[in-house]
Amino acid sequence: MVKGLQMGAPELRHRLLELDRAVAALHPDRDFYLVLADRGALLLMGRLSRATEDMDALKCSPELVALMERYDINNRIQGAYGDHFPYNWEDRLVPLDVETAAIKCYAASLEDIVASKLCSDRSDDEFDVRRAEIIAAIDWNLLEMVSHEMERSQLNPRRHKNFLYNYETYRGECGP
């Protein structure tokens, strides 16, 4: 892993394929899963063009954790920001267009990622969700449903109230 290296979608795909080859060699005839979120997922879904330094795994097969950092994939989001994702986010997974042998690669839906970024106080997250390519791709009805599911997420009441404020502001400024 090279800190500070900015990668676009081709480099991220390459990293996933390298990880897949390593996992397939270590564990032949087994299937694994990896769910990405954040900017890396948006790049791989073709929803964002702004580069990133790494990919964030929201969920993965436990056997992958020890190898992921070598391929610029971290799982910090699970512990630090897992509560930023709405209840039932797993029902909306998007298969990623990466031809792998051992690892099934998914991303959280665009709307789930946007909701998670609206929970954040980071300026990068606000910048990402306000980009024209993101706003144009959002299913606003689905985002509305996801915003209601946030009530059943793991956010505490104060943070849920903050999310609702951010969501209403975002929808008012960027929505249809």
C-alpha cells in the first residue's frame, strides 16, 4: 500500500483482481464476499470520477481481512462508521463489474452511501454527495425510503436528528 497514491476506477479494479488472485491461490474452491462503500465504491460503480487513496470494506468474509490492506482495502468503516448505514442496507447491494474467481464483489447502493455520508461531519463526504454526477444518479424515492430506515439504524437519537437535518437540507438544495 502506498499512502497518498490517488487511484481511479482502473487502479481499484486492478487491486481487487490482485486480491482475488491471492485469495484464490490460498483458498481454492471457496467463495468469499466483499462489500465496498464510500468513494472507492462510487468510482467502481461509475458514479464518481474523483480519485481515492483506498477502498473501504463495509463487510467482508473474515478470511479476507488479513490480506486486504496489501491491496489498499481497509475495514475501518465497519467499526467507525457502520452505524452510518441504514437498516436493511444489505438488501440493496449492487454487484460490481469486476470479473473475479474467488471473491464476489459488491457495493452498498448509491442511496445507502449518500445516506451514510449525510451522517458524517467530514467536508469530503459533503463534497462527494454534492457532485453533479452523484445528484443526477440518485433515485430520490429510494433515498427517501432509506432516510426513513435510518430511524432503525444504530445511530443514537442526537446523531439521527443530525442526519435528518442534513438529509432535509440536502434534498431541499439538491433534490428534484
